[in-house]
Amino acid sequence: MAINIRPLGERVVVKPLETESKTTSGIYIPESAKEKPIQGEVVAVSKNEEIEVKVGEKVLYSKFAGTKVEIEGIEYLILEKNDILAVI
């Protein structure tokens, strides 16, 4: 997936992964009751050498981190490198 965005400084662009809309027991969860996603796929990384993630990796990030942006109808988050907690 190639998007036309290049983060500056120590930032990463992440596409949030959708949360499940159904529980394991089969109960559907309405949109208003879903939690914010905390997992995403890295789609762009700044040229800063201290950033340890690569495009295509899945990461866990802080629940209320980042700035939401919409590019070509798709929602992304721009995160500071410190907001990324782990690679999964």
C-alpha cells in the first residue's frame, strides 16, 4: 500500500486495524460501544534513523495517541515514535 505522505521528525503513519464487531460468544457490538483500536499497520516512516519500525509491520500504540488524518477516504494516525509500544 503506497500513500502519498512522508512524516517528519520522529513520526510514523499507521493505519488502525479494525476491532472485532462480534464477541467470541456471537454477540454483535455496536459502533458506539467499541473501544478505540490500539493496533495498526505501519504505512510510512520518517527518515529518522532512531525509529525502529518498518513499513508493513503491525504495532501496538497508546490508546489516545496520535493525530487522525484522512487521506483519499482512508483514516490514518500520525504517531510520535514514543507512542508506539511494541511490534507484533
